[in-house]
Amino acid sequence: MTRPRRPHRLIHRIPGQTYLWLAMLIFGASSAVTRKLTEIGAQHFIGNRNPISLCNVLFVGNLCALILLILIYGRQWNKATLKQLSRKDWVSLTAVAILSGALAPGLIFQALALTGVNNVILVGRLEPPLSLALSVWLLKERVNIWEFIGAIAAFIGVILTIILQPPGETMMNMEGFGLGIGELLAAVGSVVIAVSTIIGKKHLSQIPLGIYSIFRTALGTVIFFLIALVLYGRDHFADVLSPFLWQWMFLYGGLIVVVGQSFWIKGLKTSNVSTASLIGSFGPIVGILAAYLILGEAPNLPQYIGGSLILVGIFLSQVGTWLQTSKRVASGKVNSTTTQQQVESSMGFKGI
């Protein structure tokens, strides 16, 4: 008589790529889910405030992410490991935490409040070519022709997405054409992430992934909270403990933050960089489909034009990434923190 297989054994048999695909589907839908939650909150005002404001979602979502990261990587925070970090390491960690943990998410969430989800997704693709250009300029990294052409195609696609947008209420005129404020904020957020990525590549490649992730999330959350208090006042987080907010945040935090991050980390442990980067590159497609299915937001003509070029750029860049990764694996130059940053760059906004 054969014994039934235990559940944990079946889990170990699941390929790492499956976890990455599930995580990518969750992260790809995060922008549409975030916007939908704020729309639900707008129908249940407390006083004159939306209890599920974007700031509340970001703040509470980051807290959920921090709890998860501590459970996974908490053991890395020991005296022996921390003593190995220099003052320069802590300065670099602080800079990355402020840029990618506070400023960039705040800009992206504000962009979601002012423009369509599809615009935020497509304009966010500005970050990978910027990171590539800064890597070549500042870090003297070599890129192959595939990555170069792909970056140019994606960059042109983002610019077309921005400048071809139809006139709207949140537009400002600049020398004869309208520039959407939401698109501009998304673009600035992409620049901030690109700068953060370069700092991480140059100064944090040897920092343990757990220390990097926990410190970035924790300090980024605190900095974001303080900036929001200064800009919007105390009342801005008045409903952060609202039961109605937490009912929905258990869904958001549980699915997008906890389940999504758990699948992503699990998949990264058993997959190579090129596979993870390729799967992550499907994020924009999933995001646009989710915006249509969840919000009924169909792409407009500028988004089709810009998005098509961006997809071509992603495809060409993936060819280059595969070639580059093959060389790194052959030479043994693969680092967990750098790998995490590289793959996150290909995915874009992940809801936190």
C-alpha cells in the first residue's frame, strides 16, 4: 500500500518558474487593484476622507511587507553580519531606502491618482533603459547591441506614450504640447528608481539580501510617513486604523504583499537570472490586461503606439540579458542582491 504524498513534498516539487509566474501575475495586477481599492474607499467616506487613500494603502502595505521580510530574513540581522558593514555601506543603504523605499513609491502612487493605470505602467518602463544608460556611463559596464537597441526602442515608446496623450484636466502646457502631471510623476519616479539601482549596484552588491530588503522597507516606510505628514498634515493618516481600511488591506497585504513576495522569493531561489528577468518582463502586459478586466480601462491609441515599441524593446533587451547572464554564470559573477535589483528593474511597480 502506497503512502499518500505529504503536502510539503508536493510544494517542493513545484518548479521555481511556476512561483515566478504566479508572483508576476499578482504584481502585474497590483496597480489596477490599488486603483480599485481607492474607488471602493471613495464610496465609503469617513467624514470627508477616503479611508482607503493611496497613502494609507502604501503605508499599511509596506508594514505587511516588512513583517514578511523579517520572518524570512530576520536571522541575517545578527551582530557578526552587522559588524562587517562599514559607514559607507550604511550611507548607501540609507540613500537607497529613501529613494526606492519612500520617494519612488510615493511618486508612483500619486501618479495613479492623476492618470490612467496604463499610462503609469507604460511610463514606468522608462526605468530599465535609464538604469542601463547610467550603468554604462557611471559604472563603465559593457552592454551588447541587443540591450542597446532594446533600450532605445523602449525609451522612444515611453516618450511617445507621454507626448501623444489626449488633452486632460491634469495637463500642463509646455511649448505647444500638453504634458500630463501624472505621467510626469511616473517618469520622475522611474528616474529615482534608476538612480537607486545604480547606487545599489556600485555600493551594495556585497550586502546580504535580507539586510538590504529589510532596511530599505523599514526606513522607506518611516521616511514616507514623515514626508506625508509634512505635506498633508496629521489628518492625512487619521483613518490608518479604520476597520474598513484593514478589511481590504488584509486582502491587499495578504495577496499582493505576502503571497506575491513569498512566491517571488521562493521562485528566485530556484531559478536563474535570465528566466526570472524574462518572466518579469511580462508584467506590463499583465498590468494592461488587469486594468481592462478590473477597471474597464482599455488602452488608447497613444498607449498602443508607445506600448508596441516598449514591447519590442523588452523583447530585444531580453535577448541581450540572456546573453549577458550566460557570460556571468560562466564566470561565476552572480550576486544575490544585484540579481534581486536587476530582476525587480524588469518588473516595474509591484504594489509596495
